[in-house]
Amino acid sequence: MIRVQTDDFDLGAELKALTAGNHAIGGLCSFVGLVRDMAGGEAIGAMTLEHYPGMTEKELERIEAEAQARWPLDATLIIHRYGRLEPGDQIVLVAAASAHREAAFEACHFLIDFLKTKAPFWKLEGTPGGGQWVDARDSDEAATRRWTQSSGKAAE
Amino acid sequence: MTAPVKLLYFAWLREKAGVGEEDVQPPATVATVAQLIDWLETQGGGRAEAFADRKVVRVAVNQEYVSLDHPVTAGDEVAFFPPVTGG
């Protein structure tokens, strides 16, 4: 399941709903991204997340489908917020549930790595000097490449 | 081309180009994304500046990532944006 929204989310309630009624699930792994108050040594007041409505949902669905094709997953969830966010706010949640922990851990890691380099979101940070578009990081590209060079250990 | 091509610009590409969304009618010689960008650079505003460094321009046609040699046809939705920074 994927959701793109301005509203905050309740981690506990989301994870509970994700696994509700499925007792084949033995492991649930989640990752939550938060807004930091510093970037490159500069204080960040707030940030605005822009996205590409339509393509964002399609891209998140493609990433989710790819994870489900690689690992034996019972449930997956991606929630990504957009709009104005402040330091400490939750930005993103990815979760993967499986019979065993290895697939859940790996799929969760895969989901956030792919999301960071494929989902069309852009961060505009508010600094004392004005709004600044965040630059993409080479380390994020490298993290994604890792998954394309060797398939996950738990892949079927 | 008969039907227009719908263009979308995001993040700093939108700010540099000075436009977020526009319908355009490129000449018939425009067959690929690269040729579309070549033509847009001649169309004024901040478009030439926005496309100055093509290495940092990502392109989606009909909401899927494509390379610069991908074909563009009438009725397509073509989006230009910088490398993504979500998550």
C-alpha cells in the first residue's frame, strides 16, 4: 500500500493495521525518516517538500512491486508526506512484513534506498539565507546501485 | 505534431525556467527529448538557463523516467526536474 499525504502518521497504528489478521507474518521491519535541524552546518527552520502528483504514486507503486517480486513479503507500506515540515517531523515511513526477519529487513532497506533516488520529491530547505533546494547525494545513488548489482540474499 | 505536448517543470528547474506547466507545439523536426530541449532553449524566459547543465536534468515522459534520446510525440506529458531528494 502506498500513500502520499500532507498529514502526519501514527507509526504504531499504521504497523498494527498493516499486519492485522495475518498470523503468517513473523517479522515486521519499518524505517521512519525525520526532518533534521541542521544541513551542511546551517540551521534549518522548516522545509517544503514538493512532488510530482501522479508520477509519485506510480513510482512508489513500482518500487513496492519490485520489493514484492524480490522477497517473499506478506505486506508492505510506503507513506510519504509533502508540503511544509519542521525539524523533528516525520517525513516518510516504509515497512515490510514477512514470515521471517531477513526478508523484512532487506525489503525495508531496499524500499527506502530506492525511494530516495527514484520517487519524484524535492526538498526546499528554509535557511537564514533563504530557501535552498537540497542537492542529491552520490551516496544515495551508490546505495541504490548496491541493490541492482547483487540481488538480495533472501530473494527467491 | 498536432496535439500539444504538455510540459511540467519541478523544483529549481521551474524557478529557473520561470514556468511550472505549459502546452507547447514544437516543430515537426522535434522527435526526441533532446531535440525538444534544444527547441525549448530558443523559446525565451529562463528556459535556456534551466537546461544549461543537462547532466542534472531528469526527464519523465508520461510519468516514466526516460533518457534524452527517448521519442516525444503529440499528446505526451513531458516533465523536467532535478535529481530527486525525498525520503
